Amino acid sequence: MPLAADALLAGPRGRRVCLEAVLACSGDTSDLRTALFWAGYWAADGSAVLYSASAGASEAARAGSREQISRAERETMPHPAPREVAELIDEVDLHRLDDRTVDAAVTASVTSARYWQEPDGEDGLAATNEVRNALVRVARRICELPGVQWWSSPMDPARQAAVAFDGVPHPADDVPRHDVLDGWRQRVEQDEVCAARERPADPTANWSGTWWTRPSLELRVTTRDHGATGPARLDWVEDGLGWTRAVATAVDVPANADVYEIDGPDAWIELCRRHPLEVTASRRHDWYRTTGRVGRWVIPDWSSIGREHDGVHLSVAGYLASAGRALPVDGDTATVLAGWDPDATYWFTPVRLDASTTKEWTQDDDGAWRS
């Protein structure tokens, strides 16, 4: 199914891609960049630390959070409304928008994802009606680019590679996958029992814990290898640790592997309906902060899914439309896709590394990975 603008704008990560893309087209000193900085600051209720500001801002505004700034200081700070930001977006010439710009926008969106606290100001701003409507033009232009057409594609068995970041080894090949999955479920269930006993039922309580919904990292995970620029996972990794060195190795995917495709919210919801695992006590506080929803929560039971499928793949389009949203499952139950990387495939069956293809990658100061 071709990538569609409305799907791209349905999720916070997709909207952030559009916002980052139009910002890149506007130039380093544009009025849009300044307006977005301040509007994002206020959209986050002025709680973020200001690391940079427009030329007219005071030293106090550049240095502190809202609690540290006096009322007089706040009154001198710009306070653009979403409507003003939208008008500036409408003025940006999108002829500079190309595949490289969009790839960088996806990287920015992935690295700014956070499911353990409130969305940042830019995500909140992109969700307003005014800014979202202004991003429709950007989303349509992105969907026309040749370099994004693969975003809707299923897992490509001929181009899968595993990435091991510096200090993080590849999972062992000799551990039975069902043992890994059963151990994962046991830990989730223990965490849920402990959370129900020890954590407050009030979702607004100041408490944090487990928030991700991906399968176990003891499983092999792969992404598409793009050749000269390397596997997608080099750049697109949620909650990364700032790695600058990695090793990538091609994997041999079994013929006729049965891989479940998460190509959008419906596919994720269906997994949760068929294989629900309740995590309300352990997730309610983090997911309330990131979605604002109160109610029961479930995630897919990967130990059960791993007995039906050889792997599960999250397409780039599926990630951008789904990640970070409170997705309704049944009745008062919902779920969140969190902690995944775009285009990641988690394998429930052995996939072997082809050691002859191993390459070392290093990230330059400009953020590009080179082998």
C-alpha cells in the first residue's frame, strides 16, 4: 500500500517528521525556526531548559526553566501562537525537500521520542489543528519522494542486517528462542505483580518504570541494509545511548519465513486482541504522561506470538503512524507501541550472521555513518 499523507499525520512521530522536514527547508536563521523554538517552549508549559534563544531574549531566558524566570522576564519572551507557526510553515518553499532531508527528519523524530514523560513542546505543537493542517502540504510532498516508497514495504529478506553498537554484543545464537520468550513473559508478569503491590493506582502519581513494548533484546533484530549508507538501524534507534561506533553483519533469512507485518495501528491492535498481556500496573504512570489516557493497558504477548510466527516486522510507515499513540483495543483497554525502531524485525526463529559481510561503522561529527 503506498504511503499516504493522512497516515503520516496520524501519529506523533509522523507529524514530527513533517515538522523537522519543513524546518530544514526553511534555513538555519528562518523566522519559522525562531517561532517554532518559542512556541514549542510554551507548548511544553515553559518547563524545558532553554539552550538557545532568539537574539532579543534575556540572559535569564537563555539559562533557565520557567520556574527560574520572573514574571517580568516571561513577559518579554516571544509567545507565538500555533496559528502564527502555521502561517510561517505555509510560506516555506518545499523545492529543497529531498530524500536526504527526509531521512534526517526521521532520525530527529526517532531520537526525540519519549514514552516515559510528557511529549516535548514540538510534538505538542504539531498536534494542534492549525499546525497539523499546515503540515498536510509537507506530508503530501514527502509521500511523492522516490526514497520513501520503501517505507510501506514488508520485510525484505534479501537485505537484512544486524547492528551491534559499541559495547552491545549480538545476541547469542545458541539460546533457544522459546526459552528467551518464556523468560521475557515471566519477567513482565513479575513486574506487573510487583507494580500492583507497590505502586499507586493513581496514574498521575510521580512514578516511572517499564514503558517499552518491543520483544526481548535477547532476540536477533535486523533492519534493511542500504548499502553505502548502511542498515537503517544505524540512524533510526529509539532511546539510544549516543553510540558512534557499530558493527553491521548481513543475516541469512530462512526461506518462506512467516513474518507478521505491523504496517499501521490496525495490525498492532490485532496482535493485542489475539495475544493480550495486561500491563496496567506497570505501565499506567508512564503512558498516562505520554498519552493523557486513563484506563487498562495491554501489550502483545510475544511468547505466544513467537509460537505462531517466525518474526515480526514494523515498517517505517507503520512506526510513523502508530508509535506513541494510545490505541484502543477493546472496551476500556488500550495499548501503546513504544521502544521500537522503524523497519525493525525481531526474529523468533534462528537467523544466522554471515561473518564474511561484517563491516565496522563510525559516526562522523556531522552525524553520517561511514564504513
